[in-house]
Amino acid sequence: MAVPVTFNSVNKWALGITDTVAVGMLCEHVGMGVPTVAVPQVKEELARHAAFQPNLEVLRSMGVRVMFEVGAPMPRWEDVLKELGSLR
């Protein structure tokens, strides 16, 4: 589970840039097939950047469950944990 995950980390994760331990672990877990939920916490202005939405789709294509809607508040912890539990 990656909560909250930043604009920078989403983009690095999707591109496989493992210059930090945290993003490196996320990349490895996806490669190992570990069920993963990502909850970006990103300003609307950054969420509208041309790279962000395509990179969310890259993560989804790798099996990451992404909980994010532009302009919506971050989901409640209960909802995040429920989503994680549904992946088992």
C-alpha cells in the first residue's frame, strides 16, 4: 500500500526510476505480484500535468489499484483498507 503517494513518486514508480528506497520497493513489489493499492495525494494543478494520468494508467496496467480522482479529497482510511482487503 502506498498512501499517500506524491506526484513525483507516481511518475517515478510508473517509469521504474528507483532512485529512492521507497519507490524501489514499490517497483519490486509490483514485479513480485504483491497486491498493491496506491492513493495519490496530488494538487489538481499537478494532476492535470500531461505525464500524470498516463502514468496512473501504467500503474493500473501493472495491477496496481489506484484510488484517485482529480479534485476529489483523499479517500477515507476505511475505504483504502477495504480496497486493499479486496485484493487478497
